[in-house]
Amino acid sequence: MRQAMYGLVLYVFLMLPPVANLAESVMTIHMHMQMPLFVIAGMLMTPFLKQQFPRFFAKWNSNGVPGIILFMIVVIYWMIPRTMDEALTIQAIEIFKFISLPFLAGVPLRDSWKKIRLVGKNIIFVTLSVICGFMAWLYIFSPEQLCNNYLIVEQITLGWAFLFLALSIMIYFVQQFFVDRSECE
Amino acid sequence: METAVLKETFMDKTNKKLGVNPEDALVSKVYLSLAFILLLVGGTLGLLQGLNRAGLLQLPVWLNYYQILTAHGILLVVAFTTLFMTGYFYAGVSHTLGGLTSKARKFAWSALASLLVGTVMIMTTVVMGEASVMYTFYPPMQASPWFYIGLVFLALGIWLAGTGVFVNAASWKKANRGQKLPLFSFFAVGGYLLLILGSLGITAEVLMLIPWAFGWTETVNVMLSRTLFWAFGHTAVNVWYLVAVSAWYVAIPKIIGGKTFSDVLARVVVILSVILNVPGGFHHQIIDPGITQSVKFMHVFMSLSIALPSLLTAFAMFAIFERAGRKKGATGLLGWFKKLPWKDVRFLAPMIAMITFIPAGAGGIAQTNNQLNQTVHNSLWVVGHFHLTVGVTVALTFFGIAYWLIPYLSKRVMTARLNKLGLIQTWLWAIGMLFMSGSMHWVGLLGSPRRTSFSTYGDNATALSWDPYLMFLGIGGTLLFAGVVLMVYIVFHLMFRAPKGHTEFPIAEEEENASPTPKWTERWGLWIVLAIAVISMGYVIPIVDMIVNAPPGSPGFKTW
């Protein structure tokens, strides 16, 4: 319950117009700070939602696969440069961002993570890091301005941020093979 | 659980009977001896500087103020600390993990070779007058390429020493499944991890500077170099602080007859330090041009976040003192204060170090603010500040460690006479630093610049008004030099002359009702990934900006 409260507070805070404006003013912060924080807000609210609607989660996400696919679709959708542009210019898309990231990415991610098998988790780690690597390549080397709202230099910065993200996911993925998880959980 | 307890008592007994393994002791003794020899050299240079700034000593042309300043900085801030840290951590790892593995010893020796090669190369270039670039070696001041190559060897030494500790901890974990790494070794792993993370920045910088110094590339990106330097510089200082903190958590409770306050809290402090530290370097550049206001604003938070583990430590320390005092029968709100062993130098030295961290830490927080930093930035105030942090909080804790670590390694005991000498040393140090650092702070506020040799600026009235304070700086420096000489005498006496006997390696026990340490504290993979994430949050935006929007770059300058 406390977690859900924190999640809600974070959610509302992120949507406050000055906060949202500030976060969206820098491309990297928009994609790598604001968007993940929305996902985290959703994750914090998940236990409460599961408690309220247990049947719904059992019925639609019994083995975790639908949830994780939904998560991937939403996350990949928001990686497309054009969607960021639209979020800034079209109010409805901005609202869709506020709803989709917490409730269609954060909630299903936390619900599914416990349910999917180890091989599923590994697939997600690898896929995410490959996608991030691809996005890094796209944003760093694209000669064109991909977003109307952001300069090329911001685009390159975002590319490097993606590279670090890909690297971080990869390191985390690889280290698990060396560390006995039962030792530290 | 039964076997674990049995194993520990067995280890305790063997440790007591056999003491430290001679091969492990040799590693630490060599490191510590070299550290204190460098302290003597660096301290002598410090005295010369202090006397010069007081206007009492004219330095010869062939060994001028800037050469001495560079050597003093590198010897004491980088070499002394790294050598001490390695000697101390390897001794503790050997003690808490039941001896070093032969692999770890090999890493320690090769690290020593690398560190020595690096230090010799650096000092040679400095003495030859080829590298009077201060220990921050900011471009576009250009030193001899061999100076930078020496720095590469220093970084390599750090990595080798760190790898040895990691390898040893991993092999211990493999042999002791399900047990948590002892707190001391946890500190060692965290300390080296942080130092290695920080040294990545300086390595990148030095690899840019070497071709520039050889003349293969014409220009260098000054902003980028400074940023990469402070990713290391700030982290390094916090690593030395973490080394000192390890003794506060692990040894001090035992020395004062108390128990660990909370094992979990200590581990959280290590984890937070590893994750949060590196981006803090930016507040050293808070008045640099070429970094946008919003980035500086963000970094105020990143810098202040490092205060959190320090405040946790302060809380834990007071709790330890109070509990230990009450156990000895202290009453009232502050009665425990009198019950502390003030006459025991093993306690007094680190205690003064801790007390000093109150003004030192507050000064650090003041400097993370843009406006306050502008007031003091290029003044002696900053020099006063880091002589409190590194010069007292870190150095005096290191001295406090030496009083038990060295007799433990040399299988000797500290006599009452040496304890008394140690008390004198500690007070000399404290009073000397009160004079020196105090006057540096004050005269800095009055505008006296740092990094400059003595000058009256053509008998300018303002510059002349600094003189009385600078005289106190010289007096403080002289007292400190006496402290250095006394300390080095004590160290080598404890190593070779003190009476034979058994000295314990103080490792505090947990309270009987302590809650078990959760296993997530050892998820190093996660902490490394989080640290990388925080580092990228701090650095990606400004560094890409510095590279993409870079000015033409600067050729090298030899200002001396």
C-alpha cells in the first residue's frame, strides 16, 4: 500500500506541467529519465492493482508472456523518434504517454517478471540491449535531424546514453552467469 | 550456522596462535614503509612551501615553488594514500579471509612495481623541471610525456591492486558458500571498485594527453580533460575517505570496547559511496565556463547526494560511542563522552579525524554551491579545505591505524611510551593543522590566491594585509612537519624496534541481537550497473556537448 502511494506521488509529480516541461526540454532526460520514471511509477503501483484485480491478472497474464510482450511493444513504440515529437506537439499523444508507460509497460513488467521463466528473462535482457545498441547507432550516426523538436547534438547525446544503457544491461546480463544468485537474494 | 560459528572461532584461534602469515605481512610492511617514507619526503616539501608562503624562505631557481607544489601534491594525495590503502586493505583482507591467496600476493607485488615505476617517472620529470603542472596537471599546461606515462603506471598499479582483492574475495566466497563477506573485506572490495571506476576517467584523459605531449597531436580539448580529471580527482579523495571510514566502522568499536552499530548500515554506506561518487567531480568545475547552468544545477544534487553516506556514518559513530560509554556505566545525556578512552592514541587520532570532518564536510558542502564557490574558488580557502579532509580526516585516521596495524604485522607491541609519543604527535598534528588550515581558510576569504608562490604583488596593500595570516600558515606547517617526523619515527620504531609480542587486529563484533545482514548487499553486479548508470546520467550530456561543440583546442604551454 505504501509502495502504491509512492508510485502515485511520483506519477502525479512527473505529470505536473513544470516538471514535465523541464524533463522534456532535454532529449536525453525525456527518454532516459522521464520515461523510465513513468515505468517505475507503474511498477510501484502494481502490487496494489494486483490486490484489487487479482482475477484480471490471472486471466490475462497467467504465464507472464502477454504482459512482457505488451511491455516490449510499448517500450519500443516510445523509442521511435517520431513518437517523442508527437508527444511534444499533440496533447493526446502526451496523455497517451502518461497512461501507456506506467500502466501498459510498468504494471505488466512487474507482474510478468516473476512469472516468466529464466530463459524468457534472458531473451528480454538480450533483446533490450540489442535494441538499445541499435538505437545508439541510429542516434549517433544519423546525419539527419530525427526529431523536429531536438537538435542534432542532443540526438548524438541520446545515442551515447543508449550505448551506456545497452552496455549496462549487457554487463548485468553477463554477470549473472558468474554470480550464484541464491547467494545474494 | 553451527559450522560457521565453529569455523570462525577456529580461525580466531589460529590467528591468535600463528598471527599473520609472514608472506602476507611482508606485502603490507613494504607498502606501509614506502608510504611513510613518501610521507616524510612529501611533508618536507610541504614545510618548504609553508615557509615560502609565509615569506620566510626564498626557494632556489633549480627547485622552485611550483616543482615542490607538484611533488607535494602527487606524493601525498596520490602516492602516500594509495600505498597506505593497499598495505592496510591487504593486511585486513589477509586477516579476515584467513590469508591471502598466492594469486592475490602476486597482484600486490606487481601493483607495487607498477606504482613505483609510475612514481619514479613522475618525480624525475618534476625534479628535472619538466612537469611543474601541479597534481591536477590541467592542460593546456604541458608536462613532459613521461610524466603522463608515469600516471598510466599509477593507474595500472591501482587496477592490479584492486584485482588482487577481487580475486581473493571471490575465491573466499567460493570456499565459504552462503557466508557474507566480512565487513572489512567488503570495504576493501568497495574501495577498490570505486577507485577503479574513478580511474577510468583519468586514464582516458592521460591517453589524450600523451600524444599531445609528444607532439603527435597539436591541440587538446581543455574542458574535456578537466572533466575527466575530476571524475578521478574527486572520486580518489572519497576513496581515501572510505578507507578511513572502514577503520571507523571496523576497528574503533573494538578499541573503545563497544560493538558494531549496524553491519547493514556500514554496508549500505559502502554501496552508496560506490554508486553515487563519480559524478560528484563536477562540483570542482562549478565555475568553469563551457558547462551549461542546468548541468551545474543538476550536479549540485549529485554532489550533495554524497553527503548522505557521510551523515549515516556520523550517526552510526555517535551511536557506537554512546552505547560503549553507557556499557561502561555512563549516565546522563552526554556522560558517555567522558568514558571514551581519550588517553589511547589508537582512539584519539581517528576521533580527532572524525571531529575534523564536521567542519571539513561542511566546507565541502559550501563549495558545491555556485555562489559560495565563486567566493573561494581560486583562493587558499580551498587548500585549507582539503588539508582538513585529506590532511586530517584521512591522514590522522591512517596514523591511528598504524599504531595497531604495524605492530600486528611486525609481531611487536606498542609500549606506553610510544602511546604517549603518539598522543603528542596527534595533538601536534591537530594544533598545527588548526593554525595552518585555519589561516588558509581565513586568508582565502580575504582573497589570497592558491597555487602561487609568495609575492607581495608590488607591496599592494591588500596583499600585505595577508602576511600575518600567512605567518600562521608557516607556523602551522612547521608544527605539522614536526608531526610528520615524529610519526615516521613511531612507525619505524613499531616496525623494527618495539618489544616483541602479540598485537590484535581489532575487528568489532556485532551486537548479540543484531538483525542478520540481508544478502542483497552482495549483489555487486547490480551495484556496478547502477554506478555506471549514475555515471552516464552525470556525464553523457555534458561530455557529448564538450566534444561535439568543442572549440579548436589548445596547443601546449610551458608556463614555468
